[in-house]
Amino acid sequence: MKNHIFIAALLFLAVQSFAIIGIGGHYAPSLGTKLKASKEKIKTFEVNGEKVGDVFYDQKGFSGMQGFGFKLWIDLLPFIDVEATYNIQWGSYNADLIINQGDTEKIQPLEIELSGVPFGKATPKYVAMNGDLSITYPITFIPILRPYVGGGLTYYLNTPVLDKKFVSQFMKKSGDLLLNNENGLDPKKSADLATALAKEIAKEGLNKSIGGHLLVGMRAKLPVIPLAAYANAKYYLGGDFHKDIDYGRFVFELGAAFAI
């Protein structure tokens, strides 16, 4: 009788060590993603054939993005689990318009506000978001620890980059904001130009594309307690990214979840 009770208790604890469903949040940096820095002349102003000034665009770069995400998993089938994940990562970069007029130089920092991302008006940010739908296969069925491998589809969304091409096109249409009534260059109007540029980039929509991912991970859950910890390493495939973005394909997720 005691043996039966002991075995039943072990089975109960083993079952309680596997969560049928879990929902949680995680830290998810993309340390390998980089934005290239550049500084280039984008417009020369001339009046009656004589040069009155130049405008340069100075874009700083960044290396690595911070991020976080959310995960839902369901373990109803005998040999596979289903995971749904949403991650958001971001990197900030300074960007300036530099107006040169003879010996005078005016540096105008740019601030923008993009729709569809959880940031207010600030220095430009590159924001990458993705939604993953994964199928995972458990490597072992040992209680408490559950290592697995898998893969699936990824839906990418990312913001535009305020690059030289975009700023140059804008200057062709709106650069005359810098001219005064005598058609001379007025660096003091650089703030108005920066505001107009910020509104223009804000009209750009998110870039969307589809790819995939491979993953290896582990979940840990103690018996009875409805909490679990998890760690995933993902390698991303495909996706469409700006030419100045060197997208880091490896992302690590480390989080905790409510699991039953």
C-alpha cells in the first residue's frame, strides 16, 4: 500500500512539473544588430550662381539593441508544443543637420515621433518588432526541466531609418525653408526644417516582411507551484531590412511565466 502511495505521489509531482499552458514575459536583446554611421553633404545652396552655404547630414550609428517580449505556450499534444512570441527591440542613434554658411556652423539635432511604436518624441530610434509562431519538440521528458528544439514562422515589422537618401529627397522639396527673404541662408530656421523633416519621416509606415526561425530552449517548473522560468536561443531567417542595418540573427530570451 505504501509503495502504491509513493508511486502515485511521484506521478503526481511529475505531472505537475509539466505546464499545459504558460504565459510570461522575457528580456530579449539583439546584441548583434548594428546601424552604420555616416556624414555626407546633402545640399548646396547657390544664389545667382554663387554658393551661399551647405547642409550636411550627420547620422551616428549604434551597436546592439535592447528588447523585451511576451510568450504564450500550449502543451496539449503528446510530442510537440506550440509557442507564440512577440518581441520588440530598439536602438537609438543621434542625427543632426549641419548648416554651414561661411564661417558660421549651426548644428540642429533631429527628434522624431513614429506611429506604431511605444516611444514618444525623441532622438531617432530604429525599432524592430517580430511575432513568432513556433513548433517545439521536447528532447527529454524528465520532470522539472524540459529542454526542446524547434522552429517556425516569423513576421517582421521595423521602422524606417532616417538615412541620407530620405533626407536628400526631403531637402529637394523643403530645403527652401532655410532661405530668408533675400535668398540667403538663414541657419536660425534650422529648427523649422527639423520639425518638417520629423513630420515627413513620421508618415512612413512600418516595413513588413516574413521569414522564419530556429530555436533551442529549456523550461523549468517546480511541482505544484504555478510558476516557470524559460530560456530560448533563436536564429532568425529571412526578413527585409534597411541597407544600413546589419541585422543580428541571434536573439536570446530569458523570462518567467505563470504556468499551470
